Amino acid sequence: MAMTKVKKPHAALLASPGMGHLIPVLELGKRMVTHHDFLVTVFVVASDPASTSLLKSPTPNDDLGIIALPSVDISGLVDPKAPLVAKLLVLMRESLPSLRSSIAAMKCRPTALVVDLFGIDAFAIADEFGMLRYVFDTTTAWFLAVALHSSSIGKNVILEEHVKSQKPLKVPGCKSLRFEDTLESFLNIDRFDGSQFMGTEMTKTDGILINTWEDLESTTIKALRDNNFLGRVVKVPIYPVGPLIRKDGKQVLDKEVKIWLDKQPTESVIYVSFGSGGTLSAKQITELAWGLEQSKQRFIWVVRPPSENALGTYFTIGKNDGDGTPDYLPEGFFTRTKDIGLVIPMWAPQAQILSHPSVGGFLSHCGWNSTLESILNGVPMIAWPLYAEQKMNAALLTEEFGIAVRPKVSQTDKIVERDEIATMVKKIMVGDKEGHAMRTRIKELNSSAEKALSRGGSSYHSLSQIAKDCLQRLQA
């Protein structure tokens, strides 16, 4: 008797705006298709040019489809001064009718809906169509622990004991969160309580996926599962599925950049970039330029014009002097650094630069995508957080993982001066005892990440379990 062929489970993934959300959601979709035999449709609420351009790149497999939801105008629905989190939530909410009509029109209805932290309102659609519901935390397990714990203790405790008193926020079974590293959303908690939207709804799902792996954040992941700590708040399975990062072979290094990098010795270049959204003030750009020059180390620097707002380019060049140096860099900078540095305006293919053998350090804003790319290429970091949860990431990188150095002053409130910048660059590039220890440690993490993703590894097992649950729902 012929066996009945079991249909593949179909997962719908919903990505909110910004590369920090879109990249891991797309990579999760690719992994579900190529390693776990899913059909995947990724729905994207895209609002920035970088995201829109990423969507145009070809998908590796017919089983992965990408649908860009029509853009929505939220200008009349939210105060222009509202926190970014509030704007993202409204934008996602207004995109739900398009998502619902797209899913309703599908011949093969999805078995599961996976949303990032800003897409939780879409679970009403999952319920309507009888889909399993999963949340994907695109950043760390520690961030998830802080978000869930804060929603359980309430905003008044956070406001009085953490924000106003500036005391550390104690998180059961996990690293405490110092006020200096706190989330931006906590600073605005009296105007908008971002923790509430995360907490209550997440604990009513079929599981929470995290872009990390068991060995990287073992203590925090145990606390999330243990009823003596955060397990009693979480109540649902925790699935570390990372590290999920871009492996886009289509992007190539600019010919000039490749020629320059190919000439440099192994691990001799520090790559300096503040991500797709980060900008620095004019004064800080000047200090960074002098610091790189004083360090006498080779560098590639992706430079954006200055902005007094660190988040200057999330949603949406002056005159030159004689040698082509823009007016926001020290006069003659290009001439003085032409033998050791390469300045790239606005954007560069980061994954390709970090994977080049000549690159041996990364000065980064500590976005989680960039952090994972650095770990997977074995490149130690200078942690320079700017916004969102990046200060938390910087604390993990320096204090828990031991793979980064960090300026002594807060980068968002004060200027990091050239001498300190030069010292940090030399520490990770020339390498004293601490620098060598960081390089050894990051190579160990690189190896444990690859093991987690391989067949039989912890992250592979997490997605296998989700595939099993989806198949059971399909056959029910």
C-alpha cells in the first residue's frame, strides 16, 4: 500500500522594520527551509532603504517566499516625539489588515506564525486561522530575561527603584542590569510602558525562539527555564536557535576595498562601523579620527556625516578640503592616513569585510547582528553602544564573554577622547595579555557557535522540536 506523503509544515514569519529585525528573521526562514523541511513565507513591514534593498536579493529556495506588506502612514496616529518602540508598535498594528488578507488568500495556510517582539498583536490572526504562535527574540537571552522580569514586577517598581534611584535591576538567576546600561524604553517608562507589550503576551505562546545558543548564555537560559527563577514567569518552552546571521555570498567587496585588504597582513586591520542606523556627533567623529590616527594601526572606517542624535538614520556631506577629506574629519586626515587607513562613505558589506583574513578587530555599536558576525569571524571588539539594548550587549561582551573592551565613559552622554580610543585600538590589535586572551576566547565561542548550529547541536535541536510540533498540528 502506497504511503501518504506528509505535507511540509508552512510557517509564516513576520519581521518589523529595521535591519536588526529583518536579517535574523530572514535567516531563520532560510534555516527552517534548508535544514528542517519547512515551507516559509516571510512578511516584511519595511520602511528603510537598506531593508527594501535586502528584500530584492534572490531567495535560495522556492520553498521560501517573501511578501512586502504595503507601507502605512502612521503620522496622524502617533506623537512624532514618541519613543521608537511606540512608533514601531503602531506601525505593526496598522499593517495587520494587510497581513490577515494575505494569509486568508493563501491556498496552503500556515501552520505556525512566528513574530518578532513588535509583532505580538498579530497573534489574533494566528488564533483566527488555528496557527501555532511563536515569538522570536532577535537579540539576547539576557534581554528577554530583563523584559519578562520587568513585565512581572510592573512599571512602578522599575520607575522608583531602577530609574529614579538608579539602582541595579536584579533579575532572578541572571546578571543584574546596572542603571548605566539600562534599556532606553525603561528611561521612558513613565510615558510608555514597553515591557507590558512584551511580557504578558509572550507567556501565552507555544514557545519563544532566541537568536543565541545554549553555551553562550547558559546561565540565563537555565534561569528562563527554572521555576525557582524566571520559569514561573515564562511558562513556555525556550528555544535558542542562533547564531543566525547573514551568509550572503552575492554581496561582494568593492574592488578597491578588496585590493587594499589583500595587501594587509593577517589580523592587522580594525574595522570601524556603527551599523545601519548609528551616527556620531561632529566632536566625537573628530576624536575618533585622531584616535585611529594616533593608534598607528591599520583601519577601515565606514563614516556617516555627523548627527547629534545617535539614532539619526534608523528610519529614514559637507565641503571637502584639498585632499578630499570631508569637513567633519580633521583637515588633512586622508593625506596623513593614506598608507594605513581606508575611509568608506555611508555603507560597506560588513559580513564580507569581517570575514577577510586581514581584519583582526571591530569597533562596533554592539547591535546583536554585528556582534554575532564578529563572533562567527573570530574578531574581538571595541564595544561602543549607541541606542536600544546595545549597552546591555556591551556589558555582556566585556564582563561575561570577555571578547571586548569598552570606553570608561558613557558614549551616549560624554565624548570618548582620542587617547582612550588609541589605547583601546592598540589593546585589541597589538595585544597585551588581555588582548591575547580576548582573541583566544572569541575563537572558542566561534567554535561553540558552529557546533550549536550543526546537526545534533543545541540550536539545530531547538528548530527540530518546533518542526515536530508543527507536523503534529498539521496532522491533527
